[in-house]
Amino acid sequence: MSGNLVKLLSDLKEREALQYVEKALAEGGDPFGVLDEAREGMKIVGQRFAREEYFIPDLVFSGEILKSIVKMLEPHLKTHRKRENLGKIIIGTVAGDIHDIGKDLVVFMLDVSGFEVIDLGIDVPPRKFVETIRETGSRVVGLSGFLTLAFESMKDTIDAIEGAGLRKGIKIMIGGGQIDEQVREFTGADAYGKDAMEAVELAKGWV
């Protein structure tokens, strides 16, 4: 891969980025390589947002470009997916947060990596996570949130899982926004993932 997509996506050049992906796939390019470039481009977008060079509308727009890219890549990636079922994973954006771009990418990458993903959607109350753990027997849970208020919701969700007597034997990862080790400690999660691929690696290690 040339790295052109990294620049096009990070510069928010939607039309050029989608044309690049279309051409790369038509020429037999590696879809996972294209996805790696897209991830790198999104990382730069995140860095620019942190430096206040980009703002919320830019972040949302970059997410929409990424969604379009993933949609183009999906049939190509799924031809390479592992057929064995590696296990069930529950994932959702926590209560009070309606952001789904990062979550949807994590869901997609877990799916193509061979996991059965139970996606609870956005603004998910703690009781819904508890109910789904009971119903599915999943031993891995992913909590997503972009806003800082999501940190409290993540803690409430993990406290609810513990209060229901389900925390033992359950591995919980968190991700999204400005999550770091300090946030992980505050929420009581087992780990945090910086991006979708890290989430996949965490899940593989746990199952």
C-alpha cells in the first residue's frame, strides 16, 4: 500500500478517498492493507482533534468516510474471515452516549475475525448489559463511549454487573474517546483498547 489513503482520509477528502479504495480493490489490492491505511488515517484525525485543529463536525465527517470505506471493503474482508466461532462478545455504547462510529468498526472487525458479536446499539442502560450476559453466557463484554460522561456510565455498568453477581469470570474492555489507563482504573474494566484491532487482540487473548 502506498499510504495515499492515510493522507486522503486524514485530510477529509471523501471523494478521492473512496475512489482510491475502489481502484485498489479493482486492481486486486489487499483489503486488510487498505483497512490498515484507513485506521492510520483515523488515528491522525484523532490527533488533530486532540490538538483542536479539527472539531466535532470534522470527527463525525471522518467517521462517515470510514463507514463508506468499510462498506466497500466488507465483502472482500469476509472472504478471508475465519470460519470457526471464537466465542460470543457483547458490545454496546453506554447510557447517555449515542456515538456509534467506533463501536461499529469494532463490531465489524470482531465479526470478520470469527467472533459472534451481540451488538446492543447505543445509549444502553446497565441493566441491558446484565440481562444479555445472563441470556447469552458471554464471558467478554465491550463498553464503548466517546463523551467524557460515558466514563461514569461505564463505571455504573460494571458496578451493575458486579452487583448482579456476574463479574467473576467476565472480562470487560472499554474504548472510545479519550480513554486511558486512569479511566480504566476508575471504571473497573479489565483493559482498554486504543482501536478496533487492539480490541480484537484483547478478545482473542481472553477467549
